[in-house]
Amino acid sequence: MALRFDAAVLRSYDGRFAVEEVALESGPAGGEVLVRVAGSGMCRTDLAVRRSAGRSPLPAVLGHEGAGVVVETGGPDTGLSAGDHVVLSFDSCGRCRNCRGAAPAYCDSFATLNLFGGRTDDAARFTDAAGGALAPRWFGQSSFADYAVVPARNAVPVDPSLPLELLGPLGCGFLTGAGAVLHSFGVGAGDTVAVLGAGAVGLAAVMAATAAGAVTVAVDRYPERLALAERLGATAVHSAAAGLPGRIRQLTDGGAQYALDTTGSERLINDALRALRPRGHLGLVARLHRPLPLEVGALDRGRRISHICEGDAVPGLLVPRLIGLWRAGRFPFDELIVTYPLGAINEAERDCDAGRVVKPVLIPDGRAR
Ligand SMILES: [Zn+2]
Ligand SMILES: [Zn+2]
């Protein structure tokens, strides 16, 4: 029998989300689980669908930082049971060269599975109340809804005593910033790190760098975010400060070993390179929309630049690690979260866009119809 429940549906690239009834005609197939969503974070990538130039199909249910309770499994090979608490992360095929090499964020099918409509098997089972087609799945989950069907591969089991509704952003935004610092850079005690942009990803990087014992400088244009970054252990510098690269070099004993840009700003990326010491590494996480002009000499003396996806993380390893740090009081991600009922999703987007909230988390009311 079909499951009917509420979901936030986006029908046009410049329209508002509308919470409406949707239908799931059949339960989880082999390898999948059905999850009752406790909360789902809003990430920049959800909002970037509006600028996807038609590549992310609509109408769709977005949301890719879900956490919830397993209510039904598609069999024992899922390794999960009804009642398990799970954090949902990005999707990957599990079979390509990078998946086999423990780098699922670079899965050959990453864009198809996560951004451009999802797995197409059983696509017709997910519809609106009138039977109209919806994009089959967003990031393997479509969790701005009461329920989500997800590949068990993306569901990370967590301790049921944790505040489940707040954990979803550990599956993408917080994982991205923390993974870049802990995995991509391998930051250790006494290392120096500059973080450009103190949103959810940047502040997760600051928390991870502080937890690792690094000297951290955070750059942003919003004073409230700079204050947050300071509270989380960084020295804060306004992005409009005169001589920004020199200021960062001064604060990092001659130049940062690592810099993470979360802004995609050409100026800040070049400033970050000028703030690096020789052999320093700049990681980019934002999508660039045009060619990046680099200043002459920007990569001299062994400096390098790379794009980092999902913090190079294996979610099943990094999510529990971040939860362990949170329990030890060293990764206080919950301080960055503001919760909204799912019905207030448009207000959440507005507050996120305006920089008033670092990480909105939407809480569905969970009543199946
Ligand atoms: Zn793969
Ligand atoms: Zn995301």
C-alpha cells in the first residue's frame, strides 16, 4: 500500500517550496531502507539547484542532510534493522575505482546519483498526490520530508541516545569542512590553517582545526560569524581588512600551511594563495562558475591547489569520529544550528541566504497520512 506523507516540493527554479502530500507507491527495495526523518539540514547545495540551469530535474524534493529512524529495511544485506537511528550522507555506487579506493565522494556516478535525479530504478514509485512524477531522489535521500527511501550504503548508524534531529548536517556540510581539515590536509597539533568564509563548512573546519590543536585564522565579512569563529578557537580577520594576506602570514608565523576557501571568491582565493607558506596547500570547496585567474607566481615554491569534495570523507568513518569529538566538547556543531518546522522552509532559506543563520535544520512533523 502506498505511503502518503508531507514533503517540501520545489516545482520551479525561482519558485517557493510548497509543503504538500506526496506518495511512495512501494517500500524499500533490496539494499534500501525507509527512514522516518527526524531533521534535515539545509545546505548551500540545496539552494544551488536554483542555478543548476535545468540539470537538476524538477519538481523535486530536496534535502540531503537528513537523520532519522529506520522503519523498514529491504532485507538483511542492508545491515540495518527497524528502530536503528541513522545519519544520511551522500550517495555513491560502491563499485567504481574511487569507491573501491575509499574515496566515495569522487564516485564516477557522483553527479548522476546526487545532483541530477538520483538512482532511476523504481523511479516511478515517488509521485505527488495527483500521481505526477517527482525527481526520483536528491543525494540518495530527498529528506525535506516526513520519510525518505535511501540506499543503506549512505545511512550511518548512530547511538540512539544522541539528539537525532540535529545530526543530519554531519552527513554533508559539517563533514565537508571537518573532513578537509582532518583528512585532506591531515592537520596536526601546531599546524597553521586559514579558513576563508565562516559559514557552516568554514566553521566546521575551524572546529576541526581547533580540535586538532592547530593555530587557526578565520576570514569572513559578517561580524557575527567572525565572533562565532573566535568562540570556536580561531583568530578572526574581516575579509575587507587591508593587506589581508600579510595579516594572515603574520598570524601564522610566516604563512599558513593550509588554507580552505569556502567562498569561491577570486580575490579571496588569490589572497589565500599569497598567505600560504612555500609547499602550502589551498583546498577549494565551492563550485566555481567561471575560469579562475591566478596571479603570477601564485603557485611558486611548491604551493598547490586542489578541489575537495565532501571532505574526502568515508561517511561511515568520519561521522562517528565527529560525534566522538562532539561528546568530548571539542566539536560543538549544535551551537551553529537553528531549527525550523518543515512548513517554514522558505523562511529558513531566506535566513540562510541573508547570513542570519549558519545552519538551518528543518523538523518534519512526522505524521504519515
Ligand atoms: Zn562509485
Ligand atoms: Zn551539502
